[in-house]
Amino acid sequence: MRTNNGKVKNVIISVYFMLVVLAILLATVFNAFRDVTKDPVVTFAIIFGGFAVLLFLVHFISKYFEYDSDGLKVVITNKGLLLSDYFNYREKTIEFEKDRLSAFKCHNYIIYKTLVLYIKNSKNHIKKDVFNVTLVSKKKRKYIKQSLSKMIKHNKKHKTSQ
């Protein structure tokens, strides 16, 4: 099974654009914050801090996710959405054989969703890998869970028959 969240890139670009428009709007309506404080430096710090938090949050959440379980190996990739064509500074790729998967978990935090994989290495030590699946649709996450569950079920069946 192959799936990704490539269509979400336009939405994230729109969110960044809206953040920039919001920053410009707040800069022009700077006088409206005089009720909060009389000091313009404090007002600027509050506006800039809020904008920086929103920008960091969007940047942290917005990741491209690709899942490919066709063939003997599973390939999972997480990378940044905006500058990923030029810089691979946030890329994380893992490739493993299907029989190495021992377990997986999906965590659903309020605005952040993760897929945690537990994979055995050649020495039978279990390695934990975490992937950001926040922008993957619910339907695609369901298919990924089904695919991973099928692998684990096959691995347990194969292990008991040996």
C-alpha cells in the first residue's frame, strides 16, 4: 500500500500566508493594544511573541508523510513541507523488512498525531521510531494501521509456526 499527504502542501502555504497577513494587520492596528499596556515596546513584544509561537507551531506540525509497504520492505518518510525540495533539513526516512516490525502505536494529542514503530534490529534489540502523521487524513491513517496490524499478525503467526 502506498499513501502520502502531498495535497496538504497548498493548505500549509495558505496558513503561512494568513499568518503573514495577520502580522501585517496587527502591526497596522498597533494602537488598539494601548488598553493592554501603555509601553509600546511591551505591546510589540506581546504581538511578536504570539506571532512567533503561531509560526513555530505551524512549522512544527507541517510535515510531509509518505508510507510505502509494497514489496518486501516498508519505507516511511517524514520531511518538511515548504523548503523540502531544496533542503532536506527535516527529513527522516526509515526502511525495514516487514518481518522486523514488532509493534506500533498511534498517539493522538490535541493538535499533534504521531505514529510510533517498534522495529527489531539484527541483534533483536527493539528500536523506537516516531513519525508525525498530523496532516494525514483519518481515512489514510486507518489504512496505515490496518497494513501495520496485518504485518504484525503475520509476524506472530510466522514466529509461532517455527
